[in-house]
Amino acid sequence: MAVLPVDAAEVAFDAQGGGPVRPGWKRTLARLMTEDLPEDVRSAEVTVTVLFRASQILNFLTGGCPEMTFSARCHRSRRTSRGMLPRAGWFFLVVVIDSACGALRGESEHCATAWSNYALRPGRASRV
């Protein structure tokens, strides 16, 4: 992907098709790396903080809301996706994530907890 400066603003272009690719994606990633953490994550150990940011970036890169974690998106999407195949895919991801968190951290229903935490954060309820 080539980046060409235009009027002091950076616009990304796809090297194959030449069209713009998600304007502002660099700014969004930079904001994710520098913005304040939510209160429920701020007091956690550093590995939780790093995984939280990585989950937000993964969610954004796969087309989700940049403020939401991938786990929260999996929980929401397994209930709201249209069609049996997409729901089955999201359900599979929820099972994998919940199983991993259960085995590694002793946390059951991680995705549901992530969704609840996201929905309860100030300023997030209007987007739910």
C-alpha cells in the first residue's frame, strides 16, 4: 500500500486497485494506542492492558468499532448476525475465546463479560 500526501493530509491508496482504503485508518490506530483506557482496564496488570489494546485493534482491522474489543463484538454478533452461517461462525469464535480464557485465566463467559463492560462504559450506551 502506498501513502501519498495530499494537502497535508495522508490518504491511503490500494496499490492494486488505486482506490482509497478506509480513510483515517492510521489516525484511528494511533488514537487506539494513545487514548485513555477504560476504568475497568486501567487498574489491571500490564498483560491485560496489552491484550485489551490488541483486541481493540483486531476488532477495528476486521471491520468492527474501534472502541469495542473483539470479544465483545463476537458476543454481540453471534446474536445479531443475519443468517445461520454467520451466527455459527461468531458462535464458534465465542466458544474458542471463552475456552481459552477459561483455561488460561479461569474466566467463564469472557465474551459476555466483555460485552457487558463495553455497554456499561460511559458514552458507549448510545452506540449499543
